[in-house]
Amino acid sequence: MSSSKVTKGIGLALITALISGFSNFINKIAVSLVNPPLVFTAVKNAYVGLLIIGLLLITLKWKKLKTLTPREAGYLFLIGIIGGSLPFYLFFQGLSQIPAISGAMIHKTLFIWVALLAVPLLKEKILRLQVLAVVLLFLANFVIGGLVPFRFSQGAWFVLAATMLWAVENILAKKILPTVDPDIVVAARMGIGSLILLGASAVLAPKALFQSFFMTKEQWFWMGITVVLLLGYVMTWYRALKLAPATVVAAVLVSATLITNILSAIFVTHAWTLDMGVQSFLTILAIGIFYVLAKREKPNKNAALS
């Protein structure tokens, strides 16, 4: 994998983190207007699925579906289940039972699970400086979150299970992205996943699901923003995974918290604290390390995924 591809992948991962940071902030507003969270997620994902399928039709990329091998089709189906449906249900069910800060800290361990899977399954190498960068990112989020009371309740296990499933999705996507167009992977993730989520909503919250088709102008406005952000997130994220190691992409995404905190400081608290300054410094330093290491990496002509 050439250094130019990796640096481009890191750039796309940073864009994904930026979008994620905005999404975390906007979702706090939108989810309060469209309840319960399962229905909100199902409807939002369904609209993203429709948009990406429309994109495939317009660009004629749908024709590439004919060239998929049974192995690739199987991976896409697994991505739809493991990445696009089940973890969303587990994540929001878990968040409804534990403090938000506990859920956020658990979710921030995603890069750890990705690394544990990527090293043996993708043969990715983790350099000492990359470990340092990951530690800096974790410390950056710890500065904001602090040491909070924590115990492994059912809700915590749900969030952890969702995080580990998303880690598996990273590995599955990385396996097929060298040969499958990222937009097709996105379509599988959002299309299959949203169908399962809509089915779950129809069983668990049928009234709320029905009401989601008759939202107010304010609800449609915020839903529309979250749909656009999610579409941008998945499209940039899969492209980043295609170009850069999964461990690097997962680590860079941790910086999304910084964006969310900056937005909160501007629009909510109207204050910039010392903790936020420390977090910003540590995050920028960590991303700088990843970028410098990517620039130094020598092209490897034999780097191919099995």
C-alpha cells in the first residue's frame, strides 16, 4: 500500500470524523424529536439506503452487481447484518440503560477491537509510534470524560457488543473493498440493515413507526440533516477503509469527539475550558503522528488482501 494512498485515506478518515462530530451533535437534537431511538435510526438509515441505491442507478454502478462473486455477495450480506442493523439496536438499547458518558467511553474502544482483529486477519502491522498516537487519542477523550463510575450492567454489555460488531464490520469491509466499489458496500450496509431495523421497529414500536411517515416540518428538517450527514459519513468512511489500514481509520475516527465538543462549546455552553484545550492538543498531535508515519511508509507492491 503506497504512502500516497494511505495519506489520502487518513484525509478521508478525518472528513469522516468531522462529519461524525457534527452528527453526534445534531443527533442529540433530532432524536429528541423522533422517538423512540430505534425508530429514528431505522427511518434515518432507510432514507440513506434509498439515496445510495438511487446513486447506484444514476451512475449505472448497479451493473457491477452482476460481477459480484458468491464470496463477495456473502460478505455484503454479513455487512448489512453485522454492521447495518443488529449493532444499532444493541447500541441504542444499551444507551437507554446507562449514562451517556459510559456509553461513549465504551464506544471509543472501537479501535482496540479493530486492531485485535486486523493484525491476525488482515496482517496489518502496528508501529510503536502508532500505539503512542492511539494512547494520545484515548487520553484526549479521557480528559473530557474523566473517571466516571462504571460497572458492567446489561446496558454496558449491549453497547460493548455493538462496538465489537462494528469492529467486525471494519474487517469484513476491508476484505472486499479492494474488489468491490465502496458505494455498493454502502448500499448493502444501509439497504439490508435498514430493512431489518424497520422490521424490528414494526414489531417493537409499530405506532411510532407509522407516525414517522407524518412528521412535522421541524422533524423533517432535522431528519433530513441527519440523513445527509449519515450518507456523507458512510461514503467517506468506506473510501478511507479502502485506502488506509483499518487500525488507522478506526483510530482517527476517535477524533470526532473533539468536533462535537467544539460545537457544544460554541452553541450550548458558550465556554472553552482548559480540558477542551488539552483534548484538542492531544488529538491534533496524534493525527499528526499518523500522517507523518503514512508519508514515510514505502510502497508495498505485494500488499493484497486475501
